[in-house]
Amino acid sequence: MRKNIVAGNWKMNTTVPEGVELAKAVNEAVKNEQLKCDVILGVPFTHLTAVKQVIDINKVGLAAENCADHNSGAYTGEVSAPMVASTGANYVILGHSERRGYYNESNQMLKTKVDLALEAGLKVIFCCGESLEEREAGKVQDVIKQEISESLFHLSNEQWANIVIAYEPIWAIGTGKTATSDQAQEVHAFIRKLIAERFGDELASNTTILYGGSCKPSNAKELFAKPDIDGGLIGGASLKAQDFMGIVTAF
């Protein structure tokens, strides 16, 4: 059975003290709940160690928002997958559209990052998604297939068990626009079909696929009711514990 997951992605927000308070608030909120999903906090590198100390790792997972495409060396300012793992984090978010767009991360670079993250014992939340121009040009499936196949389809079945996919229509991130639940379901079903063609039906059925495009308490229940949408990668709404928990409890 695949897991339902709600993962926060704080992006470049909060100071360490602010982040610790936010993590404490989420941890307190989930402490006595019988949750129907896993909860993960994706936080800036600077926050990982401090946040790890204030969450119950059995109830709240911890993710870095990126890692380097090298394990060590003369790469000033970079943070490697082993460094991330050494903080106690158990996930890393890779391939976010902002990393692809602002920092020119290619599918080949992400393939390397995925390999290094898995070697370091991290689970990977791998993002894919199309721009508005690509959607209007009818290229949604082509873009998704290329991003997933070029970065992930070299993996073994055993490695794939540590992959979570996040579909994020770029045109719906931080814009207030949201894909309709039917639009999102259509792409999620396509992604699952791709995985089945490469890894088989059982692995595809067990793969968690998250929606990541302006998901909020008001639309989470409708999105999560779709058969192939297994949760959300939450940006802005993860910066307030009450909003984030409104999405968590949508399950």
C-alpha cells in the first residue's frame, strides 16, 4: 500500500528561531492525532539540525530542499547529500521547478543528485511539471515523461521504493491558480502509467504521487479524493501551522 504524504516546502523563508517555532507548532498539532498521512517538513539547510531536535521523527519527517551533485570537494557554498543525512533528515526534495528555472538544473544533473541522495540513505521527493506555455502547446505528457525518464528510469526496483513523485504545474505555483482536481488527476494517472510501463504495475501502485501547485485547506479535500493523488507538496500554506494542518487533516 502506498503512503499518503503531506510535505511542507518552506523555501527560502523563516530564520532559524522562526523555523523552530513553526516546527514545534506542527509537532504539537500532530502529537496526539491519529493521522491518515505521513507529515514531512522541508526546511532550509540552516534549519535542519535545530528542527530535528524539536520534532518527533516518528511522527514528522524532515527534508532538505536540495542537495549538491557532488559528495565533497571544492564546491564552496554547496551542501552534499551525506551532509544532509548527517543532520538526521530522512528526505530531500530534488528537481523543484525553482531549482530547474533559476539555477538551470538539468535532468542529467538531477540524475546525479538522485543517485547521491539514495546512496546517502535519503528518500527523494522528485518534482516534475510543465510551464503554462508547455501546457497550452499540448506538451504536458512529453515534458513529464522526459523529466522522469531521464532522471529516474535508470534506477532499480529496490531504489525506486525510496522515490516519491511530486507533480507541480509550474503555472500554479505561488500564483493562486490551481489545476482543477480533474486536471491534476489526469497527469497523476499518466505518471503512474509511465512508472508501470518501466517498473511494473505493483511498484507503480505503491508509488506515492503528490500534487504541488497552490494546494490549500480549501481545495485539499477535493484534490486528495482523486484516486491517483496521494497528498501534497505544500509551499506557502506550510508557513502557518494552522493552514498546514488544515491540509494534513483533509485526509
